[in-house]
Amino acid sequence: MVQKFIREIFYYKNYYLDFFNNLKPEVQKKLNWTLQLLSTIDRVPEKYFKHLTGSSGIFEIRVEVGSDIFRVFSFFDKGKLIILLNGFQKKSQKTPKNELELAEKLKKQYFDEKDK
């Protein structure tokens, strides 16, 4: 079955790919499945894709494999373009402040470079 893509995914620099390449194959597979979901279905369940309140439009892509939880920060550009930023393994209930700060910085950097 051919799937119709309704969103495009873009990796900003190597932040996501560096994170992805260091993961176990089963985590990579689940992340790829989740990204396909983001690309092809209209309403993505919050379990997999959630806006972070208190951020400047940062979303987190959420993946669970066994008892391990992984997050990838992202944001929208031009409505249907999702920009992937940094990823990390979540080890506590609270999102690490330094990871969110990095995502905000990378988002600003992306738009600064784009506007040049």
C-alpha cells in the first residue's frame, strides 16, 4: 500500500542523526515507525507527539521501548514541515531543562540561518 505523506520531516544539522545512530536497532525501528506516523496520519496521538507547554512551539516526539523512554524535540516550519532537533533518553519524570534549552537555541539558530 502506498502511503500519502502529509508532512515532511527535516533533520536540522546532525543533532538527530547523531542521537539516532547511537541507539539500539529496536529503538531506531520504533523511532522510524513514529516518524512515519507523523508523516502520514492527520491526527497524531499525543502519546507519540506532544506540544511542550511553556516552550516557543517545541514539540516532543515520544518513544517507549520496554522500560526505556526516548524523546526527540522538534518544531514546525511552514505548517507541514517538521524540523527534528536533539534527542535524549528520558530518565526522570521531568524533561531535562538543558535539553529543552538546547532545543530552543537550535530552533532560533535554524530560523536565523534561514532568514539570511
